[in-house]
Amino acid sequence: MMQKVPEGVMPDSYLADTLKTCTSKSWVAGFYPGTLLYLYEATKNKSFYNEALAKIVLMDNQQFNTGTHDLGFMMYCSYGTLYSISPEEKYKKILLNSAKSLSTRFNPKVGCIRSWGKSDDTTQFRVIIDNMMNLELLMWATKTTGDSSFYNIAVTHANTTMKNHFRPNYSSYHVVVYNPQTGGIIKKQTAQGASDESAWARGQSWGLYGYTMMYRYTKDKKYLDQAQHIADFILNNPHLPADKIPYWDYDAPGIPNTERDASAAAIMASALIELSGYSDNALSKKYLTTASTILHTLSSPEYKAAVGKNGGFLLMHSVANMNKNIEVNAPLSYADYYYVEAMLRYKNLLK
């Protein structure tokens, strides 16, 4: 892939034998340099590090982007990963600027960071479960600077989401639409799931990962409880296949004759490995066994592409957006990122 990616863009997917690329404005742009940095961490092969440095500068102009909720994905998965390897002041500055930009999308009346839409929209304030992932940038910023304003926004967002996004069985809605002026809920719906009341698979994984991460930073037991409840919903779901790679929605019509989502599985595996470290023996064993099954399945020829195939992406068979027929049964940059992250976490456990 390093040989194939054109100048000035990042890899996104591989469709009809063609590499699909994106600019730095895309929410997925940071995953390629992030994956390279993880591979460097795993192998100490300098060519990964050099390519990551050459590509990551494309992200620099996004640190002041206040028009997206995805700066956590874009900047923390790229520059955050780089800073953990090379803690240079210039990287820290980029990350802190990004955290400040993300903070501008917070509405104290709603108690959340706005996901989609412009900041001056007074009619609706949409929040998606994916946004739990962007809180890590804010938690990192407080840990690094001592400025609690980032922490307060992240915790408020996590608490509001915990209250309003989850059903009694701990499955999650994809989208909650608030009234930006009162904070009241207008409606709960889906954009990428099978229906408003269904459990969109990647959304469940985002929630699992997000609350596990929030527990890591806060040690607040309610986040640990929430993560374990979400894990229970996923792992005890009658529609979760034996190989633990979920269908694109746990309530998808046509199960078992419908698409799987390797990206949802990779995110889940990475989260479960971390969650196992915070859980008692029985749960810990259950989480690790599931993560191990996922990683073995994803590493089999059924999901892991042969070298030279798949446009250079590691994994096959992910689903970006089934409803819009976008990147269905395709490789995705974030599937690869969380797959490599999960393998690194697993490897570190074995140490």
C-alpha cells in the first residue's frame, strides 16, 4: 500500500480493483498514519515510521477544524499515536489545538458535543454513538495539561449519552436528536442501522470501546459497569456468530444471509482486551476468549487478505454504510487500524 497511495491523500477503501482515497478532511484520514505507527511499534521497521511521518503532515490543517466532531478519530489516532512514540512539543501543540477545536462543538444545555450539523443550527442537535470515541482526545488533553475544562466536557458528554442513547438491554441507538435550545430529546433514530430500534453493530462496538476508555481515564465505576453491560448485550446476543464477527446489524433482516462487519469485530476485540484488565477473573476470561476468537478469525484467509491483494489493506469484509450502499463488503482503513491495535494489545498481554 505504501507504494500505491498517491501524494496528498490517504487510503480509504478498495473498490472494483481501485484504491479509494480521501483528503485530510475525511473522518477516516488519520487511520492510515496511525496504523503505520502501530506497525512500527510492533516491528521497529523504520520504513513504517518514515511513511507515517511523511503522511501525517497532511493532517496538520485539521487541528483548527471546528466543523467536525471527528477530530478525535482524525487527530488522536494519528498524532496521538505518534506522540505516544515520540513525545515532541510540536505534536502536543497540534493535539491541544485539536482538543480546543473539538470543544467548540459542546453545548452545555444539551450536555453533548454536536455530531452532525453546523454550530449555529437552532432547530436540531444530532449526537451519534460514534462520538464516544472522540472523547479520548479531550481526556488526554486534561491529563497532559491539567486543564479540567476538556475533562468536564468529555465526562458530561459520556454521562448524557449513557442516559439517553441506551435501551434497557444496553443496546444503543445510533442517533439522538436534541433541541439545542432546551436540551430536550426530539427523537431517537438510526442513520446506518437496519432500523431506528435495531442494534447497529459498529455502534455497539463504539459504545463498548468508549466507556472502557472513559473508565481508564476516570476510574469511575459507572463507566466500567456500562462497558460490561454493553459487552453482555453483545456477547450474549443470539445473532452473534460462533466466530464472533458480527453481522452489520444485530437485527439485520436476512440473518444469516447478510454481510458481516470486520470493522465492528476489530473495534470490539480491542475494547474487550482492555476491558478484561479491569474485570474479575470470570468476566476477564470471557472477554479475552472472545477477543482471541475474533483475532484468530480475522487473521484467517477468510478475512485477512493475501499479500498483494485487496489494494494493500489487511482485512476484507467490512461494511461502512449498508443503507447508502457505501463500501459494503469492502476493506476499510479503520478496520485495519483497530485490528492492528487489538493485536498489539494482545501481544502486550502475552508479555
